[in-house]
Amino acid sequence: MSSSSELLSEEQLVTRNKVGASIGYGSLIGLLAGLVGLGGAEERMPFILYYLRLSLEDMITANLLISFAVSGFNFAVRIHAGVWSSDAVYPALAMIVGSIPGAYVGASLSHRVSQRALKGFISIILSIVIARVAYGLLIGGTASTQSGVSTLELVISMLGGLGIGIISGCCGVAGGEYRIPILTYLIGLPLKIAGTASQLVSLPTIAVDPLHRSYIRLVAQLHSCQTSG
């Protein structure tokens, strides 16, 4: 009786420690994410996997749900504070158009694509960003001073959204770390406005993955019932 009560108290202590650490770590990441306009998913991955010891599948689901809540709240606060511009509307919508099918494809391929392929794609995105920064430094600026958005910038936004959507679906991240550099250096939006636009794009992108995974589980359960029946 004493050993079982001691074991129970140890489990309760571990649970309390994990809850406390989760609140503290989540608050810190949320603060940093809110300052820049990110969801913070990449920063939460090691904590969820190695401290909370969730499985990879559970980590992806939990991370996406947290990112959705953080992005939604962050976007509402930024809009209320007036951190927005009409120049961000069309690039954000173009990114959403690319991100939704990208996230669907990424969720479908999450168990098939290799980590090397993902890292290669991210390297390509970052190489483009670095090239754009270098070009901006050579011409004396990194941000566009013209109002409006060109057709080329809309195409870049859509293709960037497609690629980042695939990464989001595969890895369970919001993708702001890759989206904001594109909006800032390739499209020319100010950093704060790019953060708000990234939050807007994140919401439908994040929502696709859990819905798709739930659909896959439902189909598998129906197939299992039909087979057993």
C-alpha cells in the first residue's frame, strides 16, 4: 500500500513538473513568437519530443494545435494594433492559395519523404532569400518602396506558399520562419507587416494537416470495420 502510494505521488510530481515546465516554456516561446510574428513550432519540437516524450505523430498534432492557437491570437492582436497594410493583402492571399494544397500534399507524404529532401528544399528557399538580400544591398536597399504588388511577386508568393505548405504538412510546423523572409526580402513588405501576413497565412495552412490526418484515420477505421465485418 505504501509503495503504491509512493509511486502515485512520484507520478503526480512528474506530471506537475511537466505541466509547470510546459507553461513556462510555452510562455517564453509565445512571447518570442509574438514579437516577430511566428507560431514557434520549430522551437517547441525538441521540448515536446524529448522532455514531454510524446511520439512523433502526437508531437506533430499537438504542435499544430498550439501553433493554430498562437497564430490566431497573435493575428487578432496585431490587427487590433493596426499592424497591417493593404499591400500585404494580395501576397497573403496568393500564399494561402499555394499553402493549402501544399499542406495537403505534405501531410500525405509525411511518412514517405526523407529528411534530406526536406533540408534540401529549405536550403533552396534560404539560398533565394540570401540572393535577394545580396541584390538589395548592391542596389542600396532590401525593401520595395513602390505601392502595389506585381504579378511576379504574386507568383513568387504562391510558389513560396506551396513549398512552405509542403514543409508544414510534413513536419507539423506553421512555417513562419521561412514565410517571413520571402514576404520581407522577395516581396518587400516591412518586417512587422510580414509577420502579420504570415500569421494570416498560417491559420488555413495549419488547419489542413489535422483535418487530413483525421480523414485518413476515419477511412482506415471504416476499412477495418468493413474487413472485420
